[in-house]
Amino acid sequence: MTLERTFSIIKPDATKRNLTGAINKVFEDNGLRIVAQRRIQMSEDQAKKFYEVHAERPFYGELVEFMTSEPVVVQVLEAENAVAKHREVMGATNPEEAADGTVRKLYALSIGENSVHGSDSLENANLEIAQFFKDEEIVG
Ligand code: UDP
Ligand code: MG
């Protein structure tokens, strides 16, 4: 088994409700180590680039508006199988379908305002980490 890194965002609905610590506790309790973390105000350009794969989806405009509406916390999480583990701990995109104990079940407000982002593959994790962090900011 090898250590993996994944990219995480604590989204505006969560930072606004002071849930950064509560969500980090769920991550840490599940063995995800926070090896880099920064609170930022995402720009429209950053959000558009980050969610480029969804550019043709009907919710893209709203999603970009949401992600730039309040500060977010961008993070790098490290664990064995970090990508899959983080997705599991986050729960389904739609909180109504999320399993008990997951971040989205506990805290998400809706399918859009769903508290957290997590990379969906190791390849995307590396690309997303590189959009927001320099190598030397990540201390494993
Ligand atoms: N989203 C939305 N409406 C939808 C589907 C997705 O607003 O019907 C938003 C939601 O914030 C989601 C993000 O777009 O987290 C990216 O969608 P994706 O399908 O990649 O879900 P995720 O990987 O975040 O579970
Ligand atoms: Mg996704």
C-alpha cells in the first residue's frame, strides 16, 4: 500500500457556518491527514477553471457563483487510498442520498451547497493540487 494525496475544498456553505473544524475532525477521525491547508477567497477565474469539466452542465453558472460567494478552505489530504477514502467520508453528491456519518449527510444543505469537494481520481487529484498549492507548501 502506498500513501496517496487528494485535493479537498471546504465549500462556502460550510465556512460560513463555522464548520471548518467539525469537518476536519471527520476527516482526521477517518485517518485522513491534513498536510496542507489554506483559506482563500476563490476568484471567478479560479472557480471556472476548477469546474471546467462541468462547463456545459446547467448548474455551472450557479456553481461558480456559489464557490466565489464566501471564503473556502483548500486542502491536501494524505492517507492510504486517500482519493477513495475521502470520497467515502464525504458521501454522495446529493445529501439526501449520503450515508449516515458522512460529511454531506451531517452538514450539506442541498445538492449544490454540499459542504465539500473531493477529487474523483488520482490523476485529477494531482491536477487540482497543482492548481492551488506549490510542492513546498505540502508537508507530509
Ligand atoms: N452540483 C450541483 N447540481 C447538480 C450536481 C452537482 O449544483 O445537479 C454541484 C455540487 O456542488 C457538486 C459539484 O457541482 O459537488 C460538482 O459535481 P460532481 O458531479 O462532480 O459532484 P461531486 O464530485 O462534488 O460529488
Ligand atoms: Mg466531482
